[in-house]
Amino acid sequence: MDTTRYASGEPPGVHLEPLITGTQRRNDIRITGSASSGLSSEDIDITIVSLASQDSQTATLPLATTGDDSVVERTAKLVEKHLNSVAREKRRRHPPSDRPFRPFVLSLGGMMETEARDALKLWKSIMTGGVYSLLVRRLSLGLLRARARCFEA
């Protein structure tokens, strides 16, 4: 395949478990794209967290509530706050790289942190069906593996 027409030298696509430049560590996914495709190149680290973990249980919201805050809404806000916190910590701890980094944080039940949810919507609108399908399968497999670990004896 002739890659000279792509700014990054690589055709747009999804690559699994790429090395982090200058380390022996790996991220889960590398998305390659170009400005013309509307898809930027970035490394993605998928993290799946249990909302039953001790860290998850320490997330709190201010006590002041509005009349519109139902128990379901407050719970969703707590989950989102925790997932966003995990994403910030992943970003802080990621080694410097020549490529943008995106933590992609999900709960075992499939809830996503804010940036992950926005990215998935963007990718669906830009990627071809086959590439997007590969990405979603990888995310689904990660969720399945994480859930299976919860039920191992």
C-alpha cells in the first residue's frame, strides 16, 4: 500500500498494543489518522474499573442538591466523577511521548468517562465501518475479560 499520501506515513487505522516510544510499556490501541481524514493519531490506554472498589467508594459530591437531582442522577454524577478522576490520574502518570495520549476509562457496567464518550461518538462518525467495528470489538473484549476476572474463584 502506498502510504506517501498520508501525513503520518501510515494509513488511517487501528493498531493493537503499540509500544510507548522510549519504553518497554504498551498502550492498548493506537489510532492513526491524518488531518485530511479528520482523525488525529493518538495512543489509547483502556482502563476498566469496578465501582465496588475502595477507590470508587470514596468519591463524593457536594451535599447541596437541587430539586432536580434524583438518586439516579446523583449516582450517575458520582460515577462520572470517579471515572474522570481515574482518567486524570492515568494522564498524569503516562510517560512523555511523541504521540497524543488518551486514557479511555470504563466501568465494568460499561459507563464511560466524559472524554471517552465524546471520542467514541467522533470515531463512529469518521472511521469506516470495519475500522470502527475493530475498535468496538477491542473495547468489548476488554470489558468481557474484566468482568470474567470478577467472577473467578
